[in-house]
Amino acid sequence: MRQKSHEMTINTSFIVMGHEVTPFSTSGDYDLALGVTPGGMPGPPPHTHQTYNEVFLITEGEMEFVLDGKARKVAAGEIVDIPSGCLHTFANRENAPCKWINIHSPKGFRAFFETFGVLASEEDALEQSLSPGLIEGVLERAGEFDMQIKIPEGAGPA
């Protein structure tokens, strides 16, 4: 039976590795999040998902995506469709913030944002989200969220 209405909910925003992410509840088998990436902010380490397909719709600004080693600048009104198994990352190389909508299908990746996100309402949320301890936690536990991180050769600590 088709759902006719959905209760309005107040959504919690998190700062996840420097990016503001607001997950939304959905009735479908997908996760939906609204995001804001500050100017000059790098993205997550290059990674794949074996289960999830992912889509980004840029609503304001520009973001550089790297998909299977190929860089592509994506502007407002454009999408990036990332199939499972595609090595990807992104970064905002501009000075202005970039706003985006993100979908993971099937549902389940929202737990990553909630586990590693710092409440955006906290005074030093951005700094906390980039702390070495939190980043180490992401690197150690990413596989629990179907996120296989691929650190490029020579990019690790000396």
C-alpha cells in the first residue's frame, strides 16, 4: 500500500569530516541527506561501496569529484551517479560553500553519518570532526559501513 503522508520530523545536522550533513528519514529503500561543504574542504579518502549506489545533486556552488581516477567538476544543477564498486572521492576546491543532496541506495549508509558525525550545534563541531582520533576511527571502522578505503600509494604518514 502506498504511503499517503509522512509525519514531519526535526532533522539533526552533523559535521562529518568537515562537511555538514543532515540526514532525512524516507519511506523508500534509500538514504537521503542534505549537505554543505565549506570552501577549500577536502573530501573523504578515496573509497568504494560494494552494496551502495550513490548520487550527488549539486544545488549550489561547485564540487570536484574523482571517479575511478578521473576528475570532474560538477556545478549547480548537475548530478554525479556513482555505481557500487566505483572508486570515488570529492573536494570543494572553490572559495564558496557547495550545497548538495546525497542519496545512498539501498538504505543503510545514514548510520555512518550518525556514528562519525559531531552534532553541528556543538561550538567546535568542525574542529572535532577533523580530529585525528575521529579520523582514525573512520579509517578503522569504515568497512562496517560498506566503505572500502583505498589510500593512494605514498599518501600515508612518513
